[in-house]
Amino acid sequence: MSSNIVTFTVLSIATSVYYEVLEFSKAQRLDLAQKAWEEAEGIGKSCRKIAKVHDVCYETLRKRIHGAKSKVEASHAMQRLSVREEESLVSWIKQLRA
């Protein structure tokens, strides 16, 4: 019987920090890769190597380094209501139901 638990050991290239946790999400791995690239900028580590170590797409990491927003950040700009307005509306609807 195979286990669905995947263990990632991620090495921060710029420092000697190891992360050993149960499964990182793709977004978390991308954030870690971006931080590793920022730390390693003066050391000469390549973007491709950092992407490979963190198991993320090189192009995605490259775009993020050059200022592209994550999907979550980009979607905030498309929302018609702010988070506060949405929470207020939900609260008001719940009061009407009671």
C-alpha cells in the first residue's frame, strides 16, 4: 500500500537552512524560491538552479522575480468588493436570516 504523504527537503541555496516539512504547496515553493534567489543574488546562483531545487517552473520564477504578481495578488484587483465590504455584506445577510 503506497502512502500519499510526500516529504520535501528544500535547501536554501544562499544559506545553510534546510526546511523539512510535509508537502509544500506550489505557491509556497515559489515564495521560498523567490526568497532564495533574493538572498543568493550577489553569490551568483542561477535562477534555473534555484527553480530546480525548489521544484518550480523556471519561467514562473523568472517572471515573479521581475515583478509579476501571484494569482492571489492579481485576483484582488479584479474584486468588485473589498474584503471589508464583503464581510459587512455577509454579516448583514446573516442578520436578515435570523
